Amino acid sequence: MLKVEALNQYYGGSHILRNCAFEAQVGEVTVILGRNGVGKTTLLKSLMGRVAVKSGSITLDGKDITRAPSYDRVRAGVGYVPQGREIFGRLTVRDNLLMGLASKPGSTPIPGELFELFPVLKQMIGRRGGDLSGGQQQQLAIARALAAGPKLLLLDEPTEGIQPSIIKEIGRVIRLLAERKTMAIVLVEQFYDFAAELADQYLVMERGEIVLRGRGKDMEADGVRRKMSI
């Protein structure tokens, strides 16, 4: 579904992403790990078109989207859950979900499946997003990204600042989405145990480079936990 080749990106004179290359398959969770400041969020922003890349290519379902603006990537099937959630705090839960349908015809209803995945959102449909707890806001951000039915779902540290019970629920939903085999999922994460539980494929980044990769089942044997703790 997603193919990234030799991706390079700069902020000013700083070389942030260095020849990043990987593929993400439908029905799999690709986990990207690494300490703060190694380029994980920049990589997702590059995939989403929020920052321009210097060189390399990004292909989605056989279509080159390297230079496409973010809204065209959404139409092509990219869903994005940014770090910090970035929901619309003054809008209701309903209106936040409708924003996720902005690329669809105006009469498109909110998919009922979203409330099956996240029942709390149905209970709070008329409440403002800013009045939700951090965990509820994260569920809303994921539901908003899912509203348009993406082929590729990008998640940037969905466990950050979230209580353990909600982390477990988010993990259940991510695995369920992967098992449906309708999308590829790319998950940026620092919480090793959460990542190891979900990963079909893992990538470890250091200084903008992917320095280690493998299958999720091999993470412990490959020493990923130790590498993350250094």
C-alpha cells in the first residue's frame, strides 16, 4: 500500500531524514520507534505532505504522491492522527467527525462503525471536543481520521499522556483495523510494550535514519528494547 524510497528532508541546513526507505502492507501494523528528536514525527509529516521533502519518493497504492498537497493525499486515502491530537476544541464531537468527512460529498453521514469502535463518542456526540478527557480526545482524533475510510492510517504517538485503560482500548482498535485487511497502518511510538504488542513490522530510527528493522515477533530477540533504553 505504501512505498517510501530514499526520502531526505531538511530544516534549514539540518539534515533531518536520511535516505529513509520502507514499505507498509495492507493488514499490517508498521511500528516506527526511536527516542525524541530522531525524526519520527517529521517522517509522518512528510508522508502526510505537511512538510516538503528534498528528495526521494512516496507511493500510495501505486500512485506517486511525493509532491501532492495534504488534501489530495486525504482524497487518495491517507488518514492522519497527529501528535497531540489537534482536535477542534470548540466544535462538538459530531462536528469534529464531520470535519473528517470534508473530502466527501456534503450529504455523507458519519459512519456508524466509528461509534462501534469508540462507544464513548456516541454518548458525547453533542459535547465540545475541548471538554473531553485526553483519552477521549485521542479516540476522537482516531475516529476523525477513520471517517473517510482511509487506505493508509498514520498514527503519531497515540499513547502520549493517555491513561492505561484507554491505551488498552486504542490498542484493541488498531489490531482490529489491521485484521480487517482494508488498510495499512503506520504507528510512531516510544512505548515499547505497546509497540511490541501491535507490530507486524518494526523500524528503529536514529538521527533521521532507519538503523534497524524486522518482524514484530522478533523485536525482543533483535534487541530492540535494549536499543530503546540506551
